[in-house]
Amino acid sequence: MKNIFLLFASLHIFCLYGFNTVVASEKIELKAGNALLTIDGKNNLKIVYNNEVIQINTPLNNLWKVDLKNEANGKESSFIACDNVKISQSNDVISLSVNKLTNNAVDMPVMAEFTISVKDDAFCFSGSIAIESDEWTINKLDYPCLDAIGFKNAKAGVYWPIGLGQHFSDPSEFKSRSTRYPSGGTMAMPWFSLNTQNVGLYVGSHDPLQNTKVFSLEYDKATDKFSAHISAEVFDSKYSIPDIIIRPYPGKWYAAAKFFRSWYDQHFKIGIPPEWVKDDSGWFLAILKQQNMEIMWPYKEIDKLCDIAERFNLTTIGLFGWGFGGHDHLYPYYTPDNTMGGREELEKAIERAHKRGIRIIIYANGKIMDTSTDFYAYNGYETMVVQKNLQPQIQYYIKQKNSTPVIFAQACTGSDVWRRTMYDLSRQAATIGADGILYDQLGIMGAHLCFAEHHDHKPGLTDSDNRLQMANEARSEARKINPEFIVMTEGTNDKIIQGIDFHHGCGVGFAPGPNAFPELFRYTFPELITTQRNPNPMITRTDANFAAIYGMRHEIESRYPGDVEYLLNGTLPTREKNYKNVVSPPSMEKMNSDPADIAAKYVHSLIEFEMQNAVFFRRGNFIDEEGIDVKGDDILAKGFVNGSKLGVVVWNQHLTESKDFSISVAGYELESAKEPAKKDVNASSPLNPNSLRLLVYVKK
């Protein structure tokens, strides 16, 4: 494993490799199924699987590294074992014992035991470490670090859990990555898989505390080998190393996802949302007032938003920019705006929406505050993410090119002052009559380190625990007023999903894109209820079909005056005329791909079809293609199981040509075939361009 160190002005790194070991006289080896782990006389740790189909070869002196901080002078150094690492084996546990560290300038007394055992038919790397010094603390531990991960006779692809997931069939496209868990924007689950068609390697953290980890994976094209390591950020004098699992396995990546989910279910439960969320078709996200204070939808025109939602068959509306400050401005102040009609008009408009069967979600940002506000002036120190240099972490948002960027400081949900502020907003949303609140960024924002000493986390750790705490407590408060009140967020990860009822799609996999592989998260967590991500005031046929085949809810967005004109009048836009000063406009190509009424009609009919077959699209468990044999050019098929029935959604992705295909499912027999807006459907007939067909199977 190559050792890669981040260099800072105050960081002193000593790159020393090689240490002496005392190897026990007996053979050192562990067996896990068809995998064998050994430590040879040259101090190399090797893992071989199924006659060397998978091979890992790591020198022991690369297996771990620890970074310490001198609390007296603030300097940081990397240490390795200095004299002897005692290796022993008792039953099915290999122990690597260390009693001293060195960086060639300082010897450090330490009690460390790195263990390797067999758990759940896999190799488990765990242990403990403690520094016996009042002067030093542990900043970071890298363990295990695995070198020369190779696959015989086949190139392994990478299944990487950013957003809903990515798949790199050619690992040279993946190259090298180092990302922090948990965050939908970086690492949404604490595991990844390397897989050929027939065999795979699972690398995962099985930490019941779900603490922050940094996952690093590097591919060397010249040798066709991978190296990987997992880092834990500690910031303490002692640390119990949670289980890191290395598991070779036969078959496809499904085995890795099932393995992780089996462990996950032993420790965590995903919340059950109200029934209306399960049946929801998607939402119309509308910014009422922009960052530059331009009002686009006063409260009385929420009725028009309902008209538009009904045109698309969407059953929920998200009100963004509904407060007097507008969108991305003056956070965390969210107060009904008198210039848009005041609180009374907002409450009446929400009540009218309810009478039409439309739910309303109120926006709040759960992670940032406007630095121009009194809140920041008086509460910023209490509530902000404190970086190592004791400065706030700053973000800039600008929506119009001719406007001054708004400056935000990132808030830490580890601050009880911030959480109380957010709880007040959930209660306010419930009293206004809203059906839920969206705390933006909780699911997608990176797990940034916070060094505040007065927050509800250790200095130097992240607020990932507190984000979940905030979501759960905010919902509990609001449900005292409305028992079916929900909490939403943007993006998702396996930690935040435990406290979120409905997710607003954001990040990789929520829309078509390079290497996007939403199958990864959807298969692992089929309970996920999420919208697609579609920053346009219409949905193309392709994007609508993409959402349907992955079981996502649909979305349109109204963010700028050009969107309003399109939605009200069907006017096809140009960038120069309608979005000249807009920083992030909708896609002109998509908006001009079909007349507005034709685009809306298709989405409406598709959602109607999903509602008619809610047993699969709303209530079925996504199983991807597992057990389903799919043949056909440009054909994508995904399965949804509900009881004894299986619905296979088939999509002809070709835009202009009909395509033949065949689907077979072992243990099932075909019952019927259906398509949107069609009565009689021949299951085996060619599928029209860019069209869907649902094949319903019954277990034999």
C-alpha cells in the first residue's frame, strides 16, 4: 500500500517503514470458507481465495499507521512500531501486539493489539490502541491497509457507494479515491465491492456506532492491482477498533449488498413513514421568492401550483423560498412574508391544497446560516462548525450573475442551540398546516470535522450522530401537532435514512449520468422512498422512465421566472431571453424536446400507471435483475417483489427504434403484461422506442 500523507504547515511527517517482528514458531493462518489468510516468515500477510482467483499480499509493516498529536505544541506526527511486533495465534485469532511507537525522534509508550479473526465467514480486522502519555493523543488510525489486491484471469469492476451508487466496469476510470463516510455526497454506505462476473471482494466497516471513516481505494493500471485502506479519526488517547470486514465471495455484487444488510439489520431499524408517503407520486418543488427577493409565487397563487401539480399527477408540493428572506438568504430565519400575503394567507392556501388531496412540505436548511444575520452575530460561535484553525467553514451561494454572493457558515447539529432552532421550525411548519419539513443538506452534506469543545460530540469528530438526533426529535415535536408529519432531507446515506421519511433526490444516481448505478443503494435499502432529481419545470420521457424503473418518485422544479412562464403559458424558452442572468438554469435542450402539454401528459399517464400497479411501484421491494434473465439490445429491466408476485419493468432505452427482448424468471410464470395508457398488451411483442412495459409474474 502506498502511504499517502496530507502535508500541512504544522504537520511533521516521518516516513519510516520496516520494523522487526517476532513470529511465533507455529504456522500463522486463518480459514474463512474457501479463503485462506497467512502470515509467512518474511512478514507478509496474504489472503488467497478459491485457488488464487483473488489474491492479497501486504507486508506487515504496511498494515497499519497511526498519527499522533502533541497537545503541548500542537504538532502532529506519523508513528509506526519501532522494535518488536509480537505475532501470536490463539484458536482463531491472530494478535499483533505493540508496546512502543517511534518516528525516529520520539519513542512513545503504547498498548496496542491489532487482531485478525474470522466472523461471519469473513476476515475481521479489529483491536485496540491506547497512548500512555498525557502529552499525546491519537488523531488518526489507518487499519487495515491492504496491498496488491489482484484478480486472476478477469478484470474486476468497482461498486462504489457515493449517492445511490456508481459502477466502474473499467477500474482505470475509477483511478484513486479517498472519501469520508457517512454522507450521500461522498460515501453513503461504509462498504464497497470489487467484482468480476463470478467472484468479488467485500470491504466494509461493521461499526455499530456508525462513526466517521475515510475509505481509500487506488487502482494501478500497470499492475492491474488495487490497494485499499480504511482510516478512523480518533482525537482521543485510546480507541477501540471496530470490525473491518474483508470477505471474498462467489457470484455478483448482490452477495456483498446482502452481507452488509444482514449485519445492518442486527443493529439498526429504518423508520416506517406514514402511509401517505408510501403512496406519494412525487413533488413539485417551487421557489416562491428568490435569493434576490423577486417574488414568483405569492401565497394566494399556491392554488396555481396545485393546478400544475395535478397536470403532472404529482401529489406533493415543496415550498422553497417561502420565508421573507427568500431562497438561500437570511437562514435560519424562516418567517411568513407579508409581501407574499402573510401567515394567514399561507395557512389558507395550504388548507385549500389539502382539500384537493395535495400535501405541502415546508423548506428549511439544516446545515447553514447566513453570516449577515443577527443569529450568526450572536449565536455563530455556539452553532457553527469549528475548523481546526478555529475558523468557520464558509460556503457561497449565488443564483443570479448580477447579484452579490450570499455567504453562509456551516452549522453543526452537535450544537443544542442549533437543534433547538431547527425544532422550533418543525413546530412552526406543523402549526402553519404543512405536512412535513425538509431539512436541506442533512443527507448530502459531507461529514466535516468539527473542533468545537462545547458541542455534543468529541472535538475533532463530526456531527453525523446529531443529524439523526435532530431529525428524530424534530419529527417527534411536530407530531404532537400533526401525527402524520414527516421529516425530509436532500440525498441519503445509511445512517440518516433511519430518521428520514422521504428523501429529495440529490447526488449520483438520482438521475442518469456517467457510471451512475442507483441499483447499489436501492437493492441494499429497498425501503428507500426518494424523488428523482430533475431541476427542470418539466420531465422528459427519458427521465420519467428512469425514475419509474428504479422506483423513484417524480419531480419538477420551478426556480426562476422563466420556469414560471413555461409552467403557466407553455412557452418554450431560450437562454438569452428567459435565463440570461441565471447561474444554474434548467436544461434548454430538455425543455424544448417536447411541447409542454405533451411532456406533462406522458408523465401524468405514467404516474397513473404506477398508481394502478402500486403493489410493485410503491409497495414492492426492488431486486434489480437478481434471478431475472434479460436479453435484448438497449433493453433495461428491473424487478419488484411483493409477496408471491414479481413485477419486471422493461424499458426500451432506444429513442427511435422498437426493440425485441426476452425475459425469463426461474420459479415464476408470466401472468400478464401492461403498459401505460394501453388496454391490450402482448407480452412478447417488440417494445416501442423509449417505452416501458410491466410484466407480472406469479411464483410457481
